[in-house]
Amino acid sequence: MAIPERIGKYEIRKKLGEGATSIVYLGYDPFAEREVAVKAIFPEVLRDKERGRLYRHLLMTEASLAGKLMHPHIVQIFDAVLDEEQSYIVMEYVSGGTLEPFCSPSTLLPVDRLVEIIFKCTRALDYAFRAGITHRDIKPANILLVSSGDSAERSSGDIKISDFGAAMMTSGEQTRTQVSGVGSPAYMSPQQVRDMTLNHQTDIYSLGVVMYQLLTGRLPFQSTSNYGMIYQICNTDPPPPSTFRSDMPTSLDAVVARAMQKEIEARYQSWEEFSHDLAQSFRNKQLSAQRQAFPDSEKFEALRALRFFNEFSDVDLWEVVRFSRWDEVAAGTVIMRDGERGDFFAFLLDGELMVSKSGHSLGTLAAGECFGEMAIIRRGQHTRGADVVAQTGTRVVTISAQALQHASDVCRMHFYQGFLDVIAGRLADANARLASL
């Protein structure tokens, strides 16, 4: 499709993006002398027999907000034209893109920056709520970064919430019938997927899902079908975000959990409550207290150097970086004790560990070796079979059984393949020793 020179009074400079129902251009308003984003609706969409009425309703909802939501963290709508030949909405141009690029394990934002973003979202959505507006489609794609440039610059910029087309308005004469079938299933509250009457707490839930995803690089619920997703949203609880990210204070687990409570009585009752708990995480300085001893780049390179991780892709390895724990261990420290419950396995990065049972040495572990995995993979047997003690100062990477259980399918498969290689190597060594007797 050729790019038009003008849409209405707006000069069109380039295409910014395209979706199923519209195309967005970078435009210029010669009267206000500013760049704008022009969302042009495909005419055939509004003429669609099955969904045309819904799309027209969404378009009218967004157009009705022109000049009404004046908040530093909400995208302004400047103008709207709705007619049979050409329908479009003119909005504030925000150059930094969306939060979607920061939703993978390899590109997660620093925790303090992430909390700041969610805090600003709570204040913007509280402003909208007080104006009688519930967004109903909160997701990373609808949270824009003000700054452009490289990822570091963008992640340090400000944010604006966009796309109020699915909004439910209940203020004064603007009250409108709630429309079903809008929103993104992965971010919907249990009330929204059940098509129940909604209020601002559905946005609180959705923002909790966004926070979970930005913390962990994964959605709290994952399924190959919408039906499976809906079942999980209504009936299961996701693992805490700290399961997948060791550099975050566990106090944030409680914030996410409360925002994502299935019953509205247990969820945050107001945006002020949500905002308060986020602000408290700054005041008590827990975030700064969780300063990493090992930079993520160093962790990545250290894992990449281990033979165990040869078959892991970079994406898989970044996932491991996020959910593993890294410790410096002093000589003489007991890392695993015979008979104890085994709920983690580990890798030795450097130094030497002694393995013994009932006071008898079974051998030593050198840098790069995996240990403790048998308690994880044996059915019904979750206890340690030996003591593991640091002989020298060492660095140890530990991974919890829960983190492994909830890792992505591909990542988990690579771990189990690695365990098989470790066991095969140990059997080969044992056979060699027996043959030499």
C-alpha cells in the first residue's frame, strides 16, 4: 500500500506500523507545528458484517477521548475524524517504542527502573479511573517509552499509556454498555475472561501481569490455546516472580501476587494501595540492598564457558542467568549435607569441592562440574546421598528445583539432556576404575 502524502490536514512522513484494523503513520501538523501519530482505520474493517459494529464502537470510544485525558503518562488524542470514506485518529507521537522488547529473559530492565515504570502506570490509570475510564487492555504493547535511541537510553526514559479504544467509560453522560470480546487474553482478569461486570480492578490485575512479565521475561500463564489460558487464569496460581529472577527483592512477589488475586475482594482495592506498596519498595531501600555481586554479562559469559551449556541457545542461557543464584563460598562451607532434602542442584565455577559419605572421601569436584542433580531427577528420592564441602574459596551457581520445573520447555529439555551426559560420564569413569582393578 502506497503511503499517502496527506490525511486530512496532516502531512504524512512515514509508516510507523500496521495492525489488523489500522495503519499508523508519522505525520506533521502544520498548524500546531508538531509531529503526530495518525492512526488510519481500514475502511473495509468498519464495513465488516460480523465485527464492523464492534470496531466502530472501539473507534468512537477512542475518538471521544480527544482532549480529555491530560496526564504526563497518557498519550494525548488531538483529533478524530469518523466518516465512510476515511476514519482516523491523531495522537501524540511517542518515539521510543513499546515495552515489548523488554519482555524476554535476555533484555529485562533493572528492577528499580521497572518498579518506577509500574508506579507511573498506577498513577496514570488512577487519573483515568477518576475520570470514569477503565482501560481494559493493559499490556506491554500499550505502554510506550518516550525516549528513542539505543535500548539503554530507551529503558531510562519516561512512559505513556496508549490505546484507550477498548476503554469502558462510566462518567456522567458518557456511560456506555460494556463491550465483550476486547482485550488480550493473556492479560485479562478472571472477571474479564468470564465476561463479568468490570471495574478498575480489572486494570489492576492486568498491570500485575505486565509487572510479572517485565520481572521474569515470561507470562504468568502459558498455553497453546485461549481455552487453556482462560482455565489457568481462573483456576491456577503462577510461581512467584523470584522463582525466575534472583536479583529482585522477594517483597515484590507479594505486590504482584496481590495485584493478580483472582477474587476482587483480595486484590488491591484502589490504585493508591498499589502505588503505596510500589513506593514503599523504594523507601525501604530493599532494591539497592539486592545489588548484584556478579554483573549479568559476567554470568552469561561464565555459563557459556561451561561444557554443560554447549547446546543452550543465547535465549536459553539468559533465562538461566535470570533464575539462578550466584554465591561466593568460603573454604569449609557445607554446601550439601547427606540425608538432607535436595531442592536444588549446582555448578562449580572455580575452586574445589570434596564429596564424602560417613567420613569417607568419594572424590573431588573441579571447576565446571554439575552436582546435586540426582535429588532433583530421581522419582520419589529427593534426599542428598553425600556431603559436599568447599575445600577452597569457590563460586557456586545454584538452581532451585522449582525454577527448573517452571523454566521454558526448551530450556528444561536442555537441562535434562545435560544431566544425561553427566550421568553417562560418571558411569564411564566408574567402569574405567573397575576395569583397572
